[in-house]
Amino acid sequence: MNALFKEQQRFTQWWLWLILIPIGVLPVVGIFQQLILKEEFGDNPMSDFGLILFAVFVFALLGLFLMMRLKTEIDQTEIRISFIPFVKKRIKWTEIKKAEVVNYGFVGGWGIRLSFKYGTVYNIKGNMGLAIELNNGKRFVIGTQREKELGSIVEKAIEQHGI
């Protein structure tokens, strides 16, 4: 079925990458100095194996940030959310008790967060999202950068499904 709304968000904040890139350079410098030049790296150097393990961890973390995406698709029958690589959900409109675009404020960072007011928050940046309460009482928010467009689609779906 054709989606009425599609959005894909990634971590593109310049300040985040300003922090992450130097962290990624650190193990490269350490490996070069300690393994290639044979000079200890730092005042209390790691073993060569520890340094390589640290590099693998840092590059895996950077790769995770590069790979993470929040994808939202809405059509006449359901809402689909994927927070790649962690979460994939399909919610039928018939399962929804309430849905509205809200300003959820700052929930302690970005990613997957827990909020007393909104339940689970899936966000990449910003503070606007689609707050959903299911018939079973579960609540969550899907972050968006296109709140006006999302709001009008949700209003039409609410009317159509009598939510």
C-alpha cells in the first residue's frame, strides 16, 4: 500500500560529529604510535591487544552512529516505525486510542529514551513527535522533523478511523 507519509532521519548534527570524529582519530594515532613507531602511547599505555580492542570498540560505535536511522511510514491501515538496527514496529490504526503531534521536550538525549509522560521515545533530533497511546495503554513517541505534514496526515487518519 502506498504510504501517505514517509520520513527517514539520521544523526546529522554537526556538533555530534565534531565530538565523534576526534574520538575515532584517537585509536588510529595510538595504533600508529605504538604498533608502527614502537613508542608507547600515553603515560599508562595499554597492551597492543588492548589498544586494538579499544579501536574495534570505537569504530563499532562510530559505525553504529552512521548506520542508525529512524524511519516512519504511515498509510491508511498502519504506522510503521524502524529505529535501525534496534526496533521495528507495525501499529494498525485500529490499535490506537489516541495519536497527536506533540512537543515532548528534552528527554535526556537522543536515541531510545523512556519518559514518564510519553512512554518510550524514539528520536534522532529535535523535540517534536507523534505521541501514540494504544488501546492496551502502552504509549510511545516517534520523533519527526516534519511535524506539520505529519500532523495533517494523522488528523485525516483519526477522522477516517474514528479515533
